[in-house]
Amino acid sequence: MRRMPQLPRAALVVLGVALAAALLWQLPGVLNGPASSPRAGSSASGVATLASPLDSTAGPSAFGTPVPSPTPTATTTDTATATPGATPTNPPVIPVAGASWQPDPVLTAAKEDGRVTIDSAGHAVILDVAPPAKIYPAAAALDTRWTGLIQEPPRTGVDDKGTAYTDYNYSLFCGAGTAAVVLYYWPAAHNAVTTKAGYFAEPVNLGTNRYARTYWKAQDAGGYGRGMILYLAVAEWPQPDRNQAWWPRPGLMNWDAHPASTYVQNLVDGINWEASGATRLNYFYVIVPASQLTAAALRDHVHADIGLGVPVVIAARTSDGTHSLPNWSTKPAKSAVNHFVSVVGYDDAAGTYTVMDTCGLTCNDRNMRAGMRTISQSNLFSLIQAEPDDDGIMW
């Protein structure tokens, strides 16, 4: 459940620190975060070879008749296999007492007013006055020649050093995969997405087949952006969020959840932090819970963000019993899973969105490669509404 704004983030952090210093005891456990978006995988094998595309900075390409729309590298060990018979270890965490995550009310209000834009240097800017309502093209899409090849590592296989591994947590990295897609389009993070490589290990040992140490490149035949995906999943930790109740350990993943999951508030903070060049949490993206979203508002938010050259993040159910995300089977909603994808284009005449799903082999239940596919605008909205945690979208 989303918590409504009460105090600005900075005030909450100061208050939390003051309370922690004043009290003679410390909170013994981690507060439960808001609802999660875990994702299940399927067992499969085999990886196709990808051709190397041109690497270009992104900008929307528009066509059709205009239509109006309202306004740290990881460890340096070569060991990539899970530790046999490992006992889960959870080092003690001391979060700030009495604090809870809150959206920034100033940024939220500015987004609702249409006062957040991106300047020519690729920096998010909050305007004092909303610009006139824009007329958006009937169809537009981001350049996805590079991002269309981003794919999460499979849960079993060999890493980019050729070392065999098994880690079932890798089937849960949809938040990190989606974040890597989004951050490609932000100049402050673009280089990290396209170049980050190294060894990565999870901050918590959750046991056999849940604690691999692997090496990943930025570009590989198996998928692009894997170094950044692993960094985001296991090491991302914005300075203002460190050791807060909602973010007690490194990584977008909440390693204290069962199974480990990406909470939407960590995802929005992580993306804003990296997109701003590690300077701000209240930068560009805000959360709109599914319960506060309409189909028309979703379309307007997609128009606005694609028009600025950046994707929209979607939290959805993989199936609602009638519809499904493109890489997933149609099944009863209770048998489906929560999932993160990004919208990278739209075609209002066809009534479709183009979504990028980074979950690939051994991850989605159709054993399909990650990539871009179209989905009916109404079906995507239904799947957002079917996600039981009310996570909604980030735009």
C-alpha cells in the first residue's frame, strides 16, 4: 500500500536520525516495506547469438498524424558457483527508528502540474510555471537498438568468464533489468549502462543456489547491460537511503523479503539517484499507484515521457486470466506473478504500447528471449490494475 505524503524526504531523514540518536535502544528488526514485485522463472537452456547494433544516444522518433494529449564493482574472486550447503547468513541491520519512506511532495506536485521537463543537456528541470499543453504525435518510439538487447542473466549457466553457476535469485531481477533500460536514456547513467563490468555477489547468503558470485560484461551475445543489471540488483544503495528502514542492505532487491523482491519505492529512488548522477532522489520519476491511475492518464504519461526521450516504468501482473504480457502465458491471476517492464513507444492509431521486457530464457514462462513487443493499451492497463500490490507506474 502506498503511503500518502506527510513530510518532505529531507525532513524525514533529519527527524529519523535525531530519533535514533536520542533513543537508548535500537529497532531490532527491519520494518516491512510496501508490497513487492517478485517474479517466477521457468527452467530452460540455450542462448541465441545477438548481432551488435549501432550504439546511439536515444531520442524519440515520431510519425503519424498529431493528436492532442493533456498535459563499486563487486568482489574480485573468480568463484562463480553457489556455495554448496551454505547456511543463510543475515548480518544484523539497524534501521533508523520511526522512519518510513515517503514520496517527495514537491516533485509529485510538479509532475502532476506538468512542470517537470528535461533540458537540452539531459537534466531534469522543475519549471516555475507549466508550459502550454503539447500536441503529441499519434505514434512515437525511443531508439532501442541497444536497449532492445538488454537481457537479465539466466538463473543457471555460465558467466562471462566461462564459470558455471546456479542462482535462482536471478529470476527475480526484473526491477534491475527495467532500471538498466531506463537509465540508458539518461546522460548521467548512460556510460555505466553501456560499460559496467565486473564480479558481483549478493549482500546476503540465502543458501545453496541463492548466492552465486559471477562476472558480467556490458555487452555479450547472451544479452546487453548485464554488468549494470547485477550492480543495480546487488550493490545499488543511494546515500540518503542507506540503513533506512526501507533500504537496510545494498541492492535494489529487498534481501529480507521471501522471496527476495524489488520494492517500488527502492526502484524509483535507485533510478532517480543514478539518473541525477548520484545527487538527488527527488529528480524526475514519481510513483502513481494503480488505484489512482486511469487508462487516459496512463496514455498521457506515456506521451509525456516518450516525448522527452525516456521510458515509463510499469508494474503489472504477468496475466489476469484473460490477458498477459507479451512474453508470458495467459493463466489465472493467482498463478501469475508481479513483474516490471518499461514502455518505450506507443501507437495510438493501432491502440498499442511497445514494452521492453528484460526477462528472458529461464525466466519468463514461455522461455522467450528478452526484447520489445507490442501489447494492446487496454490490456496493459488491465494488467497494471491486476497487480495486487497497487504498485502502478513510475513516470
